[in-house]
Amino acid sequence: MITLTDFMIVSAVLFCTGMFVIISKKNSIQILIGIELMLNAAILNLVAFGKYDRINNSGQMFALFAIVLAAATTAVALAIILNVYKQYKTIDPDKIKQLKD
């Protein structure tokens, strides 16, 4: 049987992988992927705690809300990245020094 500890280990690995991607990559899309990995780790925690909470399903409800928020955030971030690419012809955050009006 899968225990709560197993879920926490997988979640910690996902979170650490996302943090490594954010720290090591210079591409905006890859940084966005790292953020999504970290959000998925948090969602996995919510679902795991909700599974072991026999009283109510609050963990699953928070996880559903977090998934909707993550999807909306990703759509906005991709729109911003596309507009930055259109202006600067790069998605490397280090090469973009100033924002134009």
C-alpha cells in the first residue's frame, strides 16, 4: 500500500527538480516549466493529504482550485513571453535589459 510518506517523497523530488530547473536554465520557457513542476508538487501534496483526511475532501478541492490557477497563470505567462519575443527577438531573461513603453 502506498503511504503518505511515499507521496511526500515524490512531491519533494518534483519540487527539487523544479527548483533546479529554475536556477540552472536561462530560457524563459524552461523557467516556466520549472515553476509548473513546483506547482504540481504542491498539488500532489494537497491531493495526498486529502486522501488521508477521512472527514472531508478539502484537499481535493484546493488541488482543483490550484490546477485552475496554474492553467490561468501559464496562459498569461506565455502571452507575456510571446510579446517579449516579438519586441526583442529573444526569450533569454538576461539579454533583456530594459522594457520599452
